Amino acid sequence: MRVALHTRLRPGALEEYARAHDELTGELPAAIRAAGVRSWTIWRSGLELFHVIDCDDYARVLDELSALPVNRAWQARMAELLAVGHEYGPDGAADVLPVVWRL
């Protein structure tokens, strides 16, 4: 399955967000792959972030990662960098973007 997400950076967080992803190696990427993610790409336009995830089952990915301390630490770090608004839901989760058209 392919899932598209939308998140937004807080003003002033771009450099730290980029640095965090430059440093993202080891246990968390391995856990993401083990949860069934084949690829995860993030594009940025200004403060807007657009993610495309190719995975077996997105709900399973979220479920498996939610229990891992390394993911909880990552999510806490991202929570400092990402804007949370009404469009993100009560837990700050990213919007899952609906498919409009596919070729």
C-alpha cells in the first residue's frame, strides 16, 4: 500500500529537522523496515512536509512502532519541531492525504 502524509514544521525548526534526519541511522530505520515499510520519502515546500510511504500495512506499521522506546524518543524529538494544529487530530498525528487521482 502507498500512504501520503502531510505535516508542517514550526517556524525556525528547518535546520534541526534536517539535522535530525541526517542523523537517523541504526535502530529506528531498521525497526521501520521490520514493520513492513519498503520506502519512505519526505519532500518539503517551505514549512510544509509531504511524506510518501510504501508499506505492507500502514496501521500495522504504526502499531508496531508505537511500542518501541527508540520510536517514542524520535516522536518526542519530532513533536518539538512539528507544528500541531486542528488538522492533525488530538494526538498531533499527521494527516493521511486522500488520493485524488492516479495514473
